[in-house]
Amino acid sequence: MGFMDFIKGQFIEVIEWLDDKGVLVHRFEAYDNAIKMGAKLVVRESQAAIFVNEGQLADVFGPGTYTLSTQNMPVLTALRSWKYSFNSPFKADVFYVNTANFTDLKWGTTNPVIMRDADFGMVRIRGFGNYAIKVGDPAVFLREIFGTKKEFTTDGITGFLKTIIVSGLSDLLGESKIPVADLASSYDELSEQAAARLQPKFEAMGLKLTSLTIENISLPEEVEKMIDRRSSMNALGNMDTYMKFQTAEAIRDAANNEGSGGAGLGAGMGAGMAIGQMMGQMFQPQQQQPAAGAGAPQQQAQQQQQTQPAAAGVACSNAGCSHVLGPAEKFCAECGTPRSQKRFCAQCGHELSSSAKFCSDCGAKA
């Protein structure tokens, strides 16, 4: 600086600053930090001016226009021993603090956060969103964050704030125990709870968290694919009908494959048989139950014949023989007559005599 700059520095009449985009703190430029007592201090809305004298915070001014005098600067006046008239210049650092709301600041998880989910077990989730801050206490912000830097922007603190937000949200998600599938319906509630929980940490730095928004919480790609497959299966409805349809489609496609000729048809038939066997095994429990209709009595009669135990102490069917056949005897030991077997009607299941040719209950042929 030259001599004229020195002269101008001794007679600064107006102190002001027009905000720069993204600047939180700006130190006013004055030659040798000399400011004339009696100068005008202009502090606009969404600004605060901090006077620092020899490293010690002296005064904080809110929006308005001030004449620097002992009346308006009692703290600074008490700190200094004036050797000259009160119009003499004094040395001090003047910091303008932007107290406006800084919006559209981004947060996001650098690495996936592991959490336990009731439906999917251990899962890794990612999230991102935005937040807004403002300087709530300029004096605390000076002491804790920006110090005596010439200029301080949001870029100098957003990385640190993002870490605080991600840590707080991760802790909140773990405690909430909300299933991953239901997180999308709780974004607003989680955002409000996270903002309330993080507010004390921001106030300790002289800041205020004015807004916090969760835009998205996502799962790994492979887990999302599994969810899509499960949703598709639920949308199909009747799986038995769908599998039969798919089997028929596969056989038709193989038969229509002209390029492979007989090999394609054979492969299609083989695939159809394999799928048919698989479907038969799947549907086997249902087939074991007797179906309602005309065939039910016949199946009941067959089952009754299979499960009917051999009677013990059965008299010989020969009227002239008095021998009683034991449980293991198939023929009479006295006359050789075969052991009589119970018969059942194939239509209604009625027990038939050994010589009956027609059922006495339904008239069906025995």
C-alpha cells in the first residue's frame, strides 16, 4: 500500500459489505486495521458485524446503521485506554457474518450403512438428501469454527456437517426398527426426528439446522432385484395355473424351433416331461386327497380294502367243515377251501358277500 492508501485508511467513514454467494464470514479490509472512531457501520438484514480487538471479541452488531462511538461501543471502549480524543482511529478486525439461510446443501452416505431388518436380515443401505443451515450465534461461530480467517465459505464446513448428519441418521434408523420396505412412508417423520436430535450439535457450533430432508434410502442392487421378483410372483396370483401355462409355452416353443429339427422337439419333450414330473411331485399332496364326485366311493373302497386287516378266527367258508382259520391261514387246513375275502362295491363302497354278483345297495355289478 502507498502513502495515499495509508491516509485513506486513517479516515474510513463507512464500513459495509455486500454478500457473496456461499460466503459465511468476510473480514472487512482496512489498511493496518485502522478504523476511525465516529465512522458509519452499515449492517444489512441477514448480516451481523463482529469487532475483534487484539484477538478478543469486543462487540457484535445486528442489522442497522451505527455511528462508532463510545456510546455504541461500550465493550470496546472498556477494553481500550484512549490516549487521544475519541475521534482518533483504533485498530480492530471487523468480521461480517452472513446470517441468511443456506439451502440445498447435500448430504449422503459415503459407504453403505449396515442395519438389521426383520424381513431381509442384515442389509446394507445408502441414503441421500439435502439440508439447510444458518448462523444462529455469530460469537460462538467465531470462537468454534472460523477463527480469524479472511473468508469462510460453506465448502469449508459441509464435509464435517455431512458426517454429523449421516452418523445421527444411522443411529436413528437403527433405533426406529422400521422395516426397510416401510421406510419410504416414514421419510418426513424420520427427517423431523433427525433434525431435532442433531440440533444441539449444530447449536454448539453457533449454527442452526433449519431443514433436513431425506430424499431416498436404497438397498443394494441384488436385494432390490429379489424384491422385484417377489412382487412379480405376488402379482401372478395362482402359481399352479401359471406353472402349467409356462410348461405348455416351453413345450410349444421347443416344438416350433425349426432350426433344431427333431433334436429341438426331443429336447422340448424331455423338458416337458421333466417339468411334468416336478409338477407331479409338487401337486402330489393334493392328489392324495379323494376328489369329490363319482370316483370318491371307488377310491374309498380301494383304500378300505388295502387297510382292512386280516380277520383272526374266521370260520371256514365250507359249510360241511367246522375248522376255524388262523390269522395267517389262507386255506383251510381240514378241507383246503380258500379263505373268504371281503368284497366292496366299486361304486358306493358297500360290503358284498362272496357270492354276490350285484351290489344290494346301489345295484352296480360286482
